[in-house]
Amino acid sequence: MLRCLSRWWHPILLSLIVTLLFSNSVIYANEESEESPQQESSEQETPQETNPLTLDTDVEVPEAFWRNIDSESEEEVPTMAQTPAPPLEPPPVKRVTLMLDWYLSPQHAALVIAKERGLYAAQGLEVEIQSPADPSIAIKLLTAGEVDLALTRQPLLHLQVHNGAHITRIATLIETSLTAVIVTGEEQAETESTLAGLHYGYTTGEGRDLSIPRLLPRSVQQTDDFTPPVNLHFDPIRAIREGQIDAVADGFYHYLPQQLATEGINTHVIRFDELDIPRNDGLVVLANSDTLARRADTWSRFVLALEQASHWIIDNPDAAWDLLVSAHPVLDNDINANAWEDILRRMALSPAALDSRRYAGFETFLQQAGIIEDTLPVSRLAVNPHTL
């Protein structure tokens, strides 16, 4: 019986063992197949050991790294910078302050038009035009460095320089005198005696030192009943209205007679050339002589703007007048409108140009008149800023 059972048990046990071995082999095979891609990937990532390079080593460059020149397209070659260049910084603006000789009037047209038409700005300048509370302070402010430029008349320039003022003419706005002797009453055949019998007033050294000595001989001034000329402090209208004087020795002949006429006061004009006073520049621009060389470029650009303005005014007188009164409505009156045409004829078209003969001749006149002792060189009085 046992032998019989033993005979049947062995085959069963053997088959069981075979079944278990087969199952294990299948499971192992599946696990190995799952791990093989990872091992393969890790093997690819692991750098292969290479032999060191020598001079004899053959180096093969993959074809992908070669680039055919013929295959380059024109679009790939840059023809211009992709990023635009940074904009250029504009030059710094030079600020300039200019003090008028008195209140604003059409004789200052070139200064105003240059500003309104942007001619100063085109030269890199910003010009501020100021009117003085007292005309006598303009040159004082210039010599003190409080303003950069100032206006005056050529005779006053000579007198101020001889008094020690450090000023120099750099431009001319009006080429003929704008002042004259303004006498009350109707025009008549006047003689030296009739002129000497008038009571005069003056506003500047031009009237006091130049015209009055021509009107009042020394013999008259030495008489007992002589009344000395009066300083009018730039208010001739009030003095004439109140009967304090008979004549103004240095009045603006474009404006004063017309202003007095509106108050019913008749006047007539005696021009300076009738008194043998040399022709002179009626309105000039002054700079501080101590800083003249250092600021030569600025003054050259300033005068260039004035020249452009003057030419535009002459070419467009009606448009210039409209622009002038538009910018400064206070100028829009009959007196200024009537003076406009005559002022245009006297305007300097080359403001920088210097008539050395005129300045030297005026120095000689002052010396012969006993007003100055020694003459000064023209270069001390006036310059052309373009030649500095």
C-alpha cells in the first residue's frame, strides 16, 4: 500500500516542482524586460570612455555642423543695425538777458521779431528782453554783470567808456540818430540868438554834453540872467506841459512831437547835423568788455539772429508790423504806426558790421569839443563779434 502511494506521490511532487520553477522563470523574465529600457537609457547617458587626442588623431566633424555658404539667404545677413542709435542730446541753451534803453518801441523791432520767429532758439539762445524802470541803470547793470546785454546810443557809449564803464558795442540796430532838439512852437527862421534864448532840458549826457553847448554859447552861459538847463529825468512831456522848459535837447523825434501834439502842443525839430554833430549810430547793443572774448561765440550767434530778423522785416514790412503788435499790443497805436516806415529805412541790415571811421571820427569830435582829453582806439569802443 505504502509502496503504491509512494509510486504515485513522486510524479505529483515532480510536476509541482516543475510548475513552480516555470512560474518563477516567467516572473523574472517580465521584470527583466521592464528594467532593460531604463538600463539602456542610462547606458546611453553615461559618457563612453575615449582615448586622449593627439596631433595624429583623426577628427570627424558631423555633417550637421557644416554650413554651405551658398545656402545662406540674403534675409539672414543684417543690412542695418537692428537697434536704432540713441538720439543726440541737443546742445545746452544759452540764456541771455537784454536790457532796453527805455520802454519798448518800434525801434526795437529786430529784437522782438528774432524772438517771435524762433531765430534766437535756432542759434541755441533764449533771450529775455527787459525794460528798465530808469534808463540810467541799464549800463550800470551791464557793468555789474546783472544783465548780459544793454542798449544805448553811440554818443552815450563814448561818454560812458571815457567815464570808466567796461562796455563795448557788438551790434547796431539803427544806423542814424533817433534824437534831436525838440523846440516848442511853430517852426521859424531861428538864429543863434533865438536858440540861445531858450530854456533847455535834457534827459541824458548826449543832450547835456553835445547839443546844449552848441545851442548855448559860453558867452550866454556866463550872463547873470542865464537859466541853466534842467535834468528832466526822462519825463520831457511833463516838463513841457508845465512850462518848465522851451526845448528838449535830446528828444526822440519819432515820438515826442506826436505825443505833445495830442495835448495840443506844437513843436518842431532841429536835427543834430544842423548843429555840426557827426552822424552816429542811433541804437547799439552793448556787451560787457571784460567777458567779451569769453562769450564771443554767444554774441556772434545772437547778432546772426538779429541780422536774419532785420532782413525778414525789410522783406515783409506789413507782416513784421502785424507780428510786432501781436506780440506786444501796447505798441499798436497811431504814433508808432506813423513812425514805422521811417524806422524801417534806418534799420541796420548787417548789425555786426562796424564802421570804424564813424567811431574814430566821433572820438575826434569829442576831443576837439573839449569833452575828452585823449581819444580811445576803436577796438575799445566797438567790435564785430564775428571776428573775435
